[in-house]
Amino acid sequence: MLLNTGLLKAILFEKGIKQWQFCRQINLSENYLSKVLHKKVEPSAVLVSKIAQALNLDPRFLLQSTKGRRTRSK
């Protein structure tokens, strides 16, 4: 499972929350949130829960299924 970053961006926009404000709310660096939103890092389950709690959402709502997707071999 991966964080649905498009959904997270949309929720923040809809609620009028700036990324820097959200980072302060959840005690996260703006740089790290940017990396998460640009899919450069995958957030931990703890961080997904923290994000969901701050937005009053079920963490599962913020996840997207990887079922049926191809994965790159290294």
C-alpha cells in the first residue's frame, strides 16, 4: 500500500491548509513532506496514521492499492 499523494494534496487544498502549516501541525519538516508528496520517499505507517489523525480521517482512506500494478525489479 502506498500513500495516495494526489488525494492528500487535494484534501489540504480543499481545507485551505498550506503545506508549511500542516508540517507544523504534525511536527514534520517541510522538506520531508515535499519528498513524500513527490513520491521520493514512502512514509511509514506511523506517519500515515499521524497525517490521517490530523485530518480526522481513517488512515486507510489515504492509502492506494498497489494491486494490479507492475513493480520495477532492481
